[in-house]
Amino acid sequence: DAGVTQSPTHLIKTRGQQVTLRCSPKSGHDTVSWYQQALGQGPQFIFQYYEEEERQRGNFPDRFSGHQFPNYSSELNVNALLLGDSALYLCASSSGGVAEAFFGQGTRLTVV
Amino acid sequence: LAKTTQPISMDSYEGQEVNITCSHNNIATNDYITWYQQFPSQGPRFIIQGYKTKVTNEVASLFIPADRKSSTLSLPRVSLSDTAVYYCLVGDPYSGGGADGLTFGKGTHLIIQP
């Protein structure tokens, strides 16, 4: 079982650009959540996808959007990148509630 | 959501038992207490979850008093590899059909010395 896999592991983008991050959930999991973790802070919930729909959203602007595919994998898109978007982006998968979420290694995004 | 308070940092030595206490005075009836561990540049890893009294697994124990206003994560015989950030989370894992995201605070940075 590969667990939760995210790609790419590192990424450098310029302000104003757009970025797409990808996540494959743990086998058997149908729910994918995305988190942003700034340096020295705990992860902050962005949104969750279930049955290809955004089911819940944290306090993030519309520049952050996502998608879930029929195979349960997911993408996080961020438009009009700001320097403040530099962070570790984490994907977590779960099934039937979030009692135990499995996290990927994350994608380190640097905006310059 | 119930707010949690935990120490910013703790130090201990290899072979010792480490107890990290989390306060959650406003915990709701349906809330569970969950602990995650995170190493640098990695995603958090689930350690343990409990509702009341004591829960034990192969990694840790979780002690929850009757009033549930606090909880203590106990790590037996720690090693250098237990150096990490430990997060205490309180919430209803089934709220909104499980759609509510996990709420992380700043966590406790545990440093284990030889």
C-alpha cells in the first residue's frame, strides 16, 4: 500500500502564476482533504472533496480551488500566487469521517 | 470548536516516559480527543484517539479524566526519533458527515536528548 502520495515534492513559482498540486489517496479511501502549513504553524484546513464534490471549505479565498476525479485522486489549484502562499501543502485521505486521516509528505511551494 | 492549550515545547531524555498535557475546557459532548505527530517536512501522523478514560495502543497511551477538560498523551521510553511536534485536536470526527476539517494548533515541540 503506497499510502497517500503527492506530487511534486517541491515547486518554485513566480508571483501571479498558477499552480496545480496532485494527490493520490490511500487505497480504499474516498475522501481527500487539503491543508496549508506555513513555517512554524500547524496545518490549516483548505477544503475537502468527497464524491467529486467540494463538501466543506476552510477560510481560504476563491483563488484556491480543487477537483476530485472518479478514482478519488485530487488536485489543488492556486491562481494568482502571492508570496504568502509559500507553504507546505498537505493532502490527507480518509474514509467515513476524519477519525484517522492519513497525510502525504506534502508539496513544498515557494513563491518568489 | 473547542480550543486546546498545550505547552509550546518540552525536553526529555532517551528512555524516559514523556507526558504531554492538553487543556480543552470547552470540549463538547460529541467531541473526541486526537493526537498527531509531525516530523519536519512530513505530513502529520495519527497517534491515538480517545473519548474517555484510558486508551492504549502500541505507540502511546491517552489518559482522559472524567470531566474530559484535559487529556495527557503518554509516550513510554522515548528515543531520539520521538523528537517531533505533537498536536492535540478536539472535535467531532463525524460532524457534517465527517466533512469538517481537522483543526490544528501550534502543537508541542518535543525534544529528546541522549
